[in-house]
Amino acid sequence: VNTWEAVYFDHDLDRLKALADAAAEVGGERFVLDDGWFGSRRDDKRGLGDWYVSDEVWPDGLGPIVSHVTGLGMQFGLWVEPEMINEDSELARAHPDWIMATGGRLPRAARHQQVLDLTKAYDYLLERLDSLLSEYDIAYLKWDHNRDLVEAGHQPGGQAGVRAQTLAVYRLL
């Protein structure tokens, strides 16, 4: 079961527990918490790239939902899209040069997103993913990759970046 179309960004623990209960009742094997669990991500315009569990949405961390799901005999999965970034995010404000670009300007945003240069953000992403996977019993990452690499250059000079980006994804995997 994936929570996306059931709740979108509305992460309510009781509602999600009820969804997990229903999934277990029909023999579900895995429960995936989708977008909205991290940073300031309450819609698709902000927070992408801030891979910290939101204290606002999950004041007790992900532990309560993970424990509930695994207690039902299902695997817990978590949605990530680490190669993408919203310009309105803590990560973009701290590291604007980590956004892939050519020609001295940002590419046109798609779905309010830019592509994160994984060659620059690699250590950050590895630490964030490792931290989540170490802290919680996460058996599965639903790793979205919904963007073509258009104008995928390394800032500041705009050098071609697709090959290095692909190799960085492979290293993270």
C-alpha cells in the first residue's frame, strides 16, 4: 500500500494507522509512507531536499508509524526523491550552487523542482539516507526519479553533468 493517493500531504498518524490496518487485513505485505514526511513539505512547492523528519508532522519521529506497520507483519517503506530539490528549501538556500544549471541561470522548473547536482550533494544525501535507514526499520525506499536531465550542468561553469550525475546515483544505490 502506498499512502500517496490516500492522503497526499495530509499525514495524520491515526488515519495512517487505519490505512495500515486495512492493508494488513487484505494481506498487504508493505506499507509505503509517501511524500510529506520531511522538512516543510506540506505541498509540492517547498521543502524537497530537506530530508529530515518533520517535527511539525511527526513530533515523535517516524517510530510510531513504523512500529505500527511492522507490528502488523508488514514491511515499512519510505518515499524519497533525492535527486530533486525545490528552490524553496533549506538545502537550496544553503547551497544554491548544488542545483544543476547551464548558461549562468537556472533551468525552467518542472513540477516546482530543479535537479540536485548529486556530485556536490553526495555526502549530504548519503548521510541523510543512511541516518533514516539506521534509525528506523525501513525495508524499502520508493525512490522516484520523475525528471529528465535537461540543462544538467555543474555550476558555476555549466559543464556537462549527466554522466557524473548518473554515476553518483549508482554510488548512492
